[in-house]
Amino acid sequence: MTVRKGQAWGSAGGLPDDGIVVGTDAEVRALVETARRSARELPIVGLLGGDLCASLGGTGDERRIRSPTAPRLPIDVVEVTLDDRRHWFVAHLVARRRLWSGRFVVAANAERLGAWKVAPRAHPGDGLVDVLDGRLGLDDRLKARRRLPAGDHLPHPGISVTRAAALRIELDRPLPVRLDGQAAGPATRIELRVEPDALIVVV
């Protein structure tokens, strides 16, 4: 069930015998892409690493996720169309040039991007994707970089933040796109659609 204020989210149960243990966001994304393209049901996934795991408070302890008291959490996945190419991601989409120069777009299903709390309001179980669309000069980029670990780079007049279940973004020129840390090629059109409660993870 999509997380709601004042209500419990997920349930205890741990990783079942047929669950799959993964260590990175890219591994989770590969499972989702394979299942979606073959119309198969997604397995329950145990998270030992990655930004999604960190955002959910995971510790990387395999004994913990196999414990019957470990939480099973229903999370969203995000379907994204890059021009005419369809993909999915679980933690984040990043479209940017080198050194974050010019326009950039971050679509976050999880708050963390490495050591940065890039989208401090993002929650992987709220049915929404948090989209940061910005353009910063060098001085502002340096200031934001110092503030990113704590997540207090926002609000910022050079960065718009949209929280939506679906969104279409048009770019003036192609930007290189990465999905959960993996290169997905350049795109000038990014279409996002959240699939609520699409995947069960254990942390």
C-alpha cells in the first residue's frame, strides 16, 4: 500500500527462499526490466547496497534481511521513455553534462545519490517521483555541492522541484542520461510514469 502519513508501511517477513539478493541499484533495475519486458512477476528482492537501500535505512547485513522480523516494503518503480526508448528505474534518473554544466534533470524515487541527499523529500513508496530541473552557474554549483550531503541545497531559485505521478520533460538539446548509475544514451524527451507498489524489497 502506498505510504500514508500516520499509517504503517510494509510488514515483517524477511526474504523468502525464492527471493533474490542484490547489491546495487543497477541489479534491481535489471530484474525489473527483464520482468517487465517478458511480462513476468517480479520477485521479492533483498537489498544489500545501493542508493535505494541506503534511502530505506538498509545496513548491508544479509543475516538481517533473511530474518523473519526484517521488513518487506512495497516500493514504486518508475517507467521512463527516453525519446522512443522505454526503460525502468528504481532509485534515480540523472540527465546532465560534465560537471553539471548547463541544464540538468534528476528524477528521484529515492532521496540518496551516492553521498548526496539529492532529493530530501523523495520516498520510494509514495506513488510520486521527485524531479529536480535546474541550471546553475559555477559559483552556485560549488555552493550546492557543499550542501548536498545534508540535503539543504533546496530550495534554490535555480532549481525547480516537481513531485508527480507522471511527467513529460522536453529538453532544448540532448542530454546524456543515466538510470540507476548506468548509461542509457542521450535524450531530448523524458517521459516519467510511476508504477506504485510494483516491487517488494527487504532491508
